Amino acid sequence: MRPTGPYDGPAGQVAGRRCEDVSVTSGTTQDFRFRDILLVAYGPSVVSAIGHGAMLPVLALRARDLGADVSVAAAIVALLGVGQLLASLPAGALVARIGERRALVGAGLVDACAMAFAALTDSVLGLAIGVLLSGVCWTLFLIARQGFMIDVVPESHRARAMSLLGGSYRVGVLIGPLIGAGLIAVSDLTSVFWLGAGMSVLASLLAATMPDLGEEKRAAARATGHLGVWTVIAAHRRLLATLGTAVVILGASRSLRLSLLPLWADHVGLSASTTSLIFAGAAALDVAFMWPGGWLMDTRGRMVVAVPVVLSMAVACLLLPLATDAVSVALVMALIACGNGLGSGIVMTLGADAAPDDGRSQFLGAWRLCGDIGNTGGPLLVSAVAAVAPLAVASVTVGLLGLLGAGWVGHWTRRVDLARAAALSRR
């Protein structure tokens, strides 16, 4: 059984590729208002992100308290990303079988157990297991949330909806450390993990209030047999190898700010507090640009946002060796933040555009894997180059690769825009 999109046949030929690979979900804009879906669509994401945002800054410290050395503590932090990477494909298959609402509720409850276990354990191994499981739950949560948004939001508002979804995570990550710092001041590090557990339970309860929109489709799939993950991947292998590679580049570009910038700030002698203030300012810019980015994608196309995301990082990496004080480092970080904020929902939007009707969740799992490969690969690239060359050389190398990547991203996102335009003109 072959997964299909809504544009099979000769009319689906756009820019030399089948338009089935970039589907446009039908929807009506009449009377649609974001405030009507605000709680069920974004509430669970904000709440869950608060818990994760509070936990992330102290995760390495918790590992150190349990006796881990610096390298082991760093590895435990990395396990969160490893869990996300490993869970992408299985999570997509699971969502296809149980639906978005059950997946969100289940992910929240299991994540709460993982956080509680991380708080209660007295061993480094126990903490590692809890962190790995939390990463798995977060990927399941994201895939289910994206699928729900595809169903509930009309195509004309899709990018804004996805940008707000990406922005809801950023808001949570901004709030979480502030609450966590207050808890640590009156208690200890484990209180932050209990906060995370409570937020995950609350996210699960909020998700339980959302409608279950795909039961009829799942019932039909059960009757005929669910599509396998590898069947869906094989059917869309060209799309995943081309536009999916663009997503890898986007993910890598966006992840570099968390690895390269702190290293450079330390290299030029900035204090930890100054670096934190720079990142806080950049985070505010990031949030400020998320709605304009979504509006641009909805009204001007995906390419007009996707390319600046990569270019902003590439240019920033080329300029970074010239930044030798707090002001210049802050300006470089601001450039990155503007591009990153514009692309708040770009990966999810492109995934929603590309997802087929049949095997959608399985496809979104593969799409998520592409993004996770980029998120993991960006810092690894910096590490690999910095291991054999000065940090300034690593920065310039990454910047030059980013310029090449921007060309690839522009080419394939332009094809997405052509496919969407052709589909809309036939309506």
C-alpha cells in the first residue's frame, strides 16, 4: 500500500517533482481565530516547556552532585538529545496508532515519571535513564502536537500557527529557569525536577481536554493495516533526501548558537553573567520575531524565511572572529536571534506542507529525525573543527558551509512555494 498525497496525477507536476510530496491541507479561514484554540493548542506546550526549561540549566549540576565528573555530566546532558533522536521514528508510528490526544496525555504522564525518578535517584545511571526517557517523551509530544495543529488550523494560517507553537516552547524556556532559580534558593536542585514533573502532569491534563480529530482515519487504518514507517520513508525518500536535507541544514544552523557562541564568549574573556545577559536579550529578540516570521511564511512563502535563518547564522559565524568585546558579541548574537526568531516554526511548517494524508504521523517522525540530526550535527561539527584548528577558524569554516547550505535551502524551499502556488491556483 503506497502513501499518497492530495495531488497525484499529471496536475501535480510542479518544478519537475510530484506535488504529492508537498501537500496542502484543506481548511477554511472563515471565522478562524487563534484565541479559540489558544488553551488546547498552546497551553500544553508552554506548560511542558516551563518544566524542561527549569531542568535544563541544572541538569549537569545534578549529575555532579551525584558524583559524575565533568565529561560524564556533559554526556548526561547530551542524552536528552539522544533520546529525541532515537524516538523520532517509533514516536511517529505510535501516534499513528493511538492518536494525537492519547499520545500527548501519555507522553506527559511518562515524562512526569521520568522527572520524578531523576529527582529521587541517588545514582548517575538512574539520572541518565530518567533524562533519556524524558527526551523520548519530548519527541512524542512534539510530533503529536504538530499533527494536531495540521488538523485544527486552516492552511492559510499554518505557518503562523507553527511559529506560535515554536514560540510557545521559547516562552516556556524563558520562564522555567526563573521559577527554577527561585525554588533552588529556598530548597535544593531536586525541587526543579519535581517542578518539571508537576508541569508534565499539568500538560497532560490540558491535552486531555483537546478533541480527538483522527479516530475515523485510525479506525480505517486498523481495518486495512497501518502503514509501516519504512514504507512511508521509502515512498517519500526523494523528498526526505532533498527537502529533508534542507531541514538538517536548518536544524544545524539553529543549534550552533548554543554551542559556538558560549565558547567564543569564554574565548574573549566575557564573564558567565555577561554571557547570560547576552543570551537573555537574544531570547527576547527571538520571541519578538516569531509572529512576523509566521506571517511572512503565510503571505510570502517559505523560502523568504528559510534562507535568512541559515544566512543569519552563516554571516554571524563569519563575523564572530571580529567580535572581541561584549557589545560586538551581543550584536552578532542579535543577528542570529533575528534569523532564528523568524524561523521559529519553519521546520514544522515545511513538515506540515510535505506530510501525506496516508502515513502522516509516520512521515512526521521521519521529518523530526531530519531536524534532530541537524540539531545534533551542528555542535558536533563545531567540536570536530575546533579539535584540529583555532576556534576562529572553526567559526569561519562553519560560516562558509552555511553559505553553501543557504543555497540548497533556498532551492528546495522555492520548490515548496511553487507547489503551493500551483495547488492554490487550481482551487
